[in-house]
Amino acid sequence: MANTRQNVWALGSDWADPILWYARGVKAMKARALNDRISWRFYAAIHGIFPPLWQQYGYLRPTDTIPSTADRNAYWNQCQHGSWYFLPWHRGYLIAFEAVIRDAVVALGGPGDWALPYWNYFKQEGLPPAFASANWPDGTGDNPLFVQQRYGPNNDGNVFVPLSEVNMNALGEPDFEGVASGGSPGFGGVATGFAHGGRIHGAIETQPHDWVHGLVGGGLSPQEPGLMSDPDTAGLDPIFWLHHANIDRLWEVWRQNPATHVDPSKANWINGPASTGGHAFILPMPGGQSLTYTPGEMSNLSALGYTYDDLSAPPSPLVARLERLGVDVTEATAVARRTAMAKTVELLGANTESIRLSGTEARTSIALDPAARSRLSTNLNEAATRSAAPDRVFLNLENVRGISDATAFNVYINVPEGENPANHPDHLAGSVALFGVRKASAADDKHAGDGLTYVLDISSIIDRLHLSGAIDAGQLHVLLVPRNPVATEAQISIGRISVFRQSN
Amino acid sequence: MTLSGICSAGLRMPLADSFNWLLMLAAMMPPLIVAPLRHARERSFAHRRARAMFLFVIGYGAVWMTAGIGLQVMALAAQLASSDTLTCLALSASAAALWQVSPAKQWCLNRCHRRPQLAAFGAAADRAAFDFGLSHGAACVGACWALMLLPLFARQAHVLTMLAVMLFAFAERLENAAPLAWRWRGPGKALRIIAAQARMHLAPRERALRTND
């Protein structure tokens, strides 16, 4: 029988049995020593560990016995980000973690079919109450689901994910694999080898994954990020696992809606990074065992014995776009269903200087190349009479560097002068949380110091500018609005902001 | 070597040897610049792509041609110090081995992985592509200068040594950037790829979820 992961909001009460048993399982894991492979901290370090931050927050103490070098090399710092392995690696991580918790639950007399709930932040705004209280339901302290370093979107300890700031637009991506050349990063990311922090985040990774990490974790200063804001501490927060269960659910939603959505068929994806000389995906399991797995083995959720209580999909954003461009509703639906990723990508425009993001906003202008703009306009003009999807347009924030992973900002295009951007959601290009930027900016680490590159689909905004004729001005005005003021010490910079056209 | 021999060698270098050096670069470097060239192409306007790649190659080549003078002077000095080719080869191999394990080599290799932002318009775009070539060339020289001495001394097996160095340099670039440290670094990833592929073909995985002790 399949394990069914349920929405945490639909369990019936704040401390319904699945949550209560989760808390007891977490407590059991937290009681284990760091060098125990199935301890809480060992498991968090599998995602990533930055010893100075762990020491600062008391998660790494002088009295700890550090695991052997072999264990650290085999297990720690494995999380896959900025990579097409993002989804399958985290699916394996969830399954192994769930097995460890379930083992503890059963040992404590709990149900053998316990399954990890997921946090559906598209349904309800707040943090599940069991995670927000320092107390157990009987009022006693030491609730293991509570962590101090969870600061929320306003950095005041009130943790919630505003419904208006998360979306499932990534589900409209036709292909799992994206391109690294400025076009769509795909639903699941771009091809990489073993990538413990790749450069370009896939659509589902940028929104809602990164954004929820950033809003939940927040940060008091660049040196004091919330646990969820930084990949090297995120696994220490018990809400991490419910967040990732929701991301994992969205993978299955994408696969089923429509059935033409398929995972990559390339051998490098199916067989994983170990097949190309990279690190194997390996996780500790109860009973002193370990699980090695490949992305291909994570693809079929039901074959793994799992399902979710809700796999329904929102309406396709592409259908809405086609209608806006004058395509008949029936034809729009048909086009959306047969649309595969367009592969021809070209630079459409760029700003001229790198920008620093500090304080409450930053602005820049993007000049468009006349020839490329003309090709785009022609394509959009013909959208109503063609049976193929129109060109897509992507804003690239290239080489984003800094030392504060807790930085989160909204990106707007052509907000009318003097207007509050919050009143113009139709000008919102996307939301970016710099999950992983500290590591990606270090020149002499596993990255080359290039920072991260974010790719936002701005086709809808461009459509409107095209229909109104405003695109002919040849310039786009970009406004970056941080969720909270950005300190200068965060050293946030964006190397270039560019626009790419992706066509058939 | 007599004084006239030294002078003759010194005069010969800028002419014949420079041409030989250029040929050697042309033969060895293409595999090393595929990825940065792709970056220069993809981040440029369609009508500037060829120009951006050309300027990158000019910058990159200029650094290597300049470095070639220094390397040939080093080779000449070594030959003056010892007329025994084997001794010179052993000396250069020792220098290459020492450089290979040094943090400085890793510093250079890390910079070979850099993909900077590039200006898109006008003279700034030209400058950016050229500068990218210069900086990539400098990192490349830093990573490979000691290895490049080997074919200069291996007169008897020049082409073979050149090929071996090219493969080695290409293979070591397959590794990701890494923290600076004294340690061996080389074509490990290439060997792991070969081993992994062989393993997959000889003993494919049988079950979806396998647990190991």
C-alpha cells in the first residue's frame, strides 16, 4: 500500500497525530550524537554544513565528536541546487529521512504507516502552529519543531508565506530540462554534473522553492541568517522537510498535468552524476544501512510507494497567454498541450553596468537590440494566425553575488513613474531569494565565484508591452524591490541584467 | 654552448620558434576554450557572436604568445645550464609536479572556470570579450605553464608529449573548482568517468532501491 503524504492543513488539528509523531521522531533524532549517521544534525549536514554558522548557533559544539573523514566525504554537502538533479536528489533525501523518522516513531510505539505531511502554502498563509510554538501541546517547553532562528518575511519572528507572493507558474514549463543560454531553465533545471550549488536555478527551484526558504528563514543581519535561508543550515529546521515534501508533490503534479510532461530521458540524468565521474547520491538509513540511488530511480513516485492527497493542477498559464494574443480558446488549449520547449535562444537586450543592491530599491534600464526586437514583434503579431506557441521572453539576472543568503527581492518591469510597485502585480517579473549565494560567490571553493544566475519568464509583461506598442520604445525599466532593506555589508551585486528571446 | 651559439639561438627564437609555438597553441588549446567560447557566444547579440568569439581568441592567444616568450627563455636558460636534454626534461617535470600539487595551481584552475558578465553593446562589448580572453588566458597560463615546458624539452617525442599534455590539461579541467590546498590534482574525473561507464555496462543496477551495509 502506498504511503500517502497529506497536507498539514488538512490533518484536522494543529497537533494531529502525524504532526505529534513527527515531533517525537525529531526529538529522538536530535538526541543522537553528531557522528551518528541517523542523527538530526548529521542529516542536516548531508544537505550542507558551514561550520562557523553552526558553531555560532550552537549546532556544532567543542564537545561533539566529528564524524570520520570517510563519512563526511561520502554523505555531507550533497544537496543538488542549480541543477536538473535538484528534484530527484531531494526526493531521495525525503524518502530516506522519512524512513529514519518512521523507524523512531515505530520504536516509540507509533504507527508503522506514518508519512511526512507536506506544507501547502498555496492554501493557507501562516506557519503550521505546531512549528510556531516553543511548547508541546500540553504546554511544556522544548518543542523540537520550534527553532529560534526562523525570522519570517519581515524579520520579526512572525513566520508566514504571503499567498500573493507564491505561485505555481513553473508547472506551465513544457520541459523538465532547461537551457543555460538565457532561455527557460526548464521545470527541473539545467543539465549539470554533481552540483552542490549550480549557477542557474530551474523554474520550480526559483519559485516557490527558493522564495519560501528566504521568506521563512529571513535574517537579522548578513551574518545572522535564519536557518531556512541558507542551504548550509536549512536542514536543521524541521519545517524544511514539509516544505520539500510540497516541492516534491509539485514534481508529481507537473508530471501528471498533462501526461506529455516527462522527465529527462538522457542517460546522464537517468544514471546520475556517478555515471559521469561525480559523487554518488548516498544516504544513511536505519539499521546501519545506506541507500544509493539515481535520478532515474526517483522518477516514478507510485513505484516508490508514495502518493499525495492532492495532485490537482492549476490552469495552464500558456493558455491564458495565447488567448491574450488573440488565439481561439480551443486552439490555445491544443497548442499548449503540444508545445515543447523552443530551443533557439538569442540575446534581446541588456543593461550597461553591474548594479549594487542595497537599501530599499535599485533601478536599471535595459536597451533592446532593434533587430532582435523586430523579430520578436513579428513573431507576436503572427501568434494569432500560427498554430505554434509564440516566442517566450526571459529576464536574466546574471552573476548575482553577495554574502547574505537571506536577501529576497521582487523584480518589476516598467512600473509607472512614482507609483508603488506593490500596486502593480501585473508588472512583477518574479521574486528572487538568494538561497546559496554566499557559497556561489566564493572564488576559491567548489564554485568559481561567478555567483548565481536567475531566469524569470516575462513573456506576459512583454505581451502587454507589445500589444500597447510600448515595446517600440526599445527600453525596459527594471526595478528591484527588496522584501526588507538590504544592508551594504551584504555586498549584493548583479553583474548584468539581460533579456533573451526563445523561439522555435 | 659557445657565445655565437647562444646568440644564434636567441635570435632564432622570435622567428621560427614563435611560429612553432603558435602552431603548438593552435593544436593544443581548442579543447580548453570550447566552454568559454560558448559563453561569449551565448551572452552576445546574434550579430555580434562571431566578433565576440574572435576577440576572445585574440585576447587568449595574446597572453599565450607572450607567455611563450617567457617559457622559451626558461627553456633556453635550462639548456644553457645543462646541455643534457634528459636533465632538462627531468628538471621541467619536477617543476610541473611541484606546481601541480600547489595551491597556486588550484587558484589558477578555479579562474579557468569563471564565466563573467559581458557588456552587450558597442566598444564596451568588444572590450569585454577581449578582456575575457585575456583573463581566461592568464588563468590558463597559470594552470599550464609548467606542463607546457615538457614538450619544449621533449625534442625526440615532441608531438607525443604535446598530445599527452593536451589530454592531461583537458582532463583536469573536468573537475569542479575547489578550495586551495596542497594536494595531488589531475585527470581523476576523466578516469572516474571511464570507470563508471565500464561498471555500468558490465554490471548494471538491478533494483530501484538498493541498500548497502
